[in-house]
Amino acid sequence: MIAPIAAAETRAKVPFYRHLYVQVLTAIAAGILLGHYYPQLGTSLQPLGDAFIKLVRMVIAPVIFLTVTTGIAGMSDLKKFGRVVGKSFIYFLTFSTLALIV
């Protein structure tokens, strides 16, 4: 009989540069260095950054809506559903009021 192979042995080791946090930290460092040493390059790339921010803002609302909808659709207990709706309503009122004050 063949001994089972451990899951850790079958998983290939991923190079460090393939991890998302390494890529993000590298991009931040590159942005800081380019902005410091070549500020004219930073200003020429500003439309690209602005477009990225607008795209992220455009995607956030549907993602939040679909996440909440999927979570609510998966609930089977009506009491739990009522609590979630109540908490969501309170959070919405609180943060909307804070946003209007600020």
C-alpha cells in the first residue's frame, strides 16, 4: 500500500514575487521613488491614476450590493434576517448622518 502524500508536499512553492502583498509593496516603493526623483513623470501619469480611482469607485457599489444580497439570500432564519436588516439600517443612518455633518 502506498502511503498518502501530505498536502504540503504536493503544493508547489510559489515564488515570492507572485504574492500580492509583495507586488503591492513593490509598486508603492516604485511610486515613491519615481515621484521623488522624476516628479514630471508623476504628473504625466496622473490621468492614469485618476482613471484607476474612478474605476474602483464605479465597481465598489455593485460589489457591496451583490455581497449583501448573496448573504441575505443564504439566510434561512427570519429572526437572524431581521437583526441583520436592523443593524444595517442603524449603520446606514449613523454613517450617513456623520457624512452630512462632516
